[in-house]
Amino acid sequence: MTLISRTRARAVETLSLDSPGNRNALSAALVGELAGALADCAKDGDVRAVVLTHTGNTFSAGADLRDPPRPDALVALLRQIVELPRPVVARVTGHVRAGGLGLLAACDIAAASQQASFAFTEVRIGVAPAVISLPLLPRTDPRALARHYLTGERFDASEAVRTGLLTAAGDDVDAVLEPMLDGLRRSSPQGLAETKRLLTARVLEAFDRDAADLTALSARLFASPQAREGMTAFLERRDPQWAV
């Protein structure tokens, strides 16, 4: 079964997370397939930009708790998006949770419809947004991120724009993206690649400095008793034991 669907129009390759049955959760299989599709785009000189979007009402529900990717595989995928020599544009029309927000932060441009919603739900299952912090911390407002990291509250597209998680939002996400994609199509491949290198330098510094520590933290937390209780409670649709 294909988990990433692909289309192309006027030099823009669209990669759609296509696993609506589990709300496009980041399974080991989906992460591997997306990495392969991105590698193909990097080698294809006819691709000017990549749009990352989704089928169904959820962009991504975060890590698949039944088949999670290895932390180092998720780090590699996020870095691949940041380093891809083509601009990567996120197009969101639904919900984004936990690890899915790392995908948004790794993209160069991110736009959403006003119907989209966002939440860092890691704290509610006993873990932390460790690996996804690599692209998130350099690109978002620290005060706003502290609130959303610590509380797990749901927030809307306008707040996501204010915090720097999104570039723009509107009632029609395709209308929002149209002038941006037109600009990318009018830009030279060399100009885009070198400009992206300038923009991502600080993000890649975070990967070089912190990836090993955050990967180890993620693995340790997911193996902890509190995480086991949190994930069990989530799958059983009940409150975890620590909820008061």
C-alpha cells in the first residue's frame, strides 16, 4: 500500500501523506516512504519546489504509537526536508499534532486554512517534543512555544502564524499559496538553492549541536513507565493516572 501519493504540475511536485486510516500518523513505513520521495525530488532537475500536504482531515496526528519510527529516522527525515535543495512548502487543511508539527517547522514555507488546528500533545502522554524541537526552536517565538509545549492546548491557524509555525493562513489555503508558488516557479533553481542555504543555516546548527542528545532523550522518555501509562491511556481513550 502506498502511503505517499505524488503529483506534479508546472515543476511543483506535490507529496501527500496518504494514510487517512490512522490520521497520517508518522509510522516507520510512512517516514521511510516520505524520505524516499524527497530523495527522488532532490535528484530530479525538473522539480522546482515540493508541496507537502495530506489526504483526509488530519495533516498528521504525530508518531504512530503502534508502529513508531526510530527517533534517529525522524531526525533524518526532518533534516532531509531542511537540507533539500528545493523549497518545501507545507499545505495544511486539517489537524496537526505532536510530531506532525515538526514536519511543518522543517518546511521553508507553511500555509494552512482557517479550519486547521494544532497541538503539542507530547506532555499529555508523558514524553516531550524532543526531536521536533530541532527545527521548531530556531523558527518560532519562545514565549508562545513555551505555553503550547507545556500545556498541550489546542490552538488555531491565526495563533500558529503569530508564533512563526505558519507563514500564512486563510479561508482558502490554495489562494494563500498561489502567489508563493508562482514566485517559486519564476525563480532560478540556483537562486532558490543558495537562498535556502542562507535561511536554514541556523536550523542546521541546531541539528549538528543537539540531534544526538534529543534523540537519546526521546528514546529514554518513550521507554519510561509514565510514557507507557500515557500511551495506554490514549489508546484506551481514558485519562492517565496523573490527571487531576
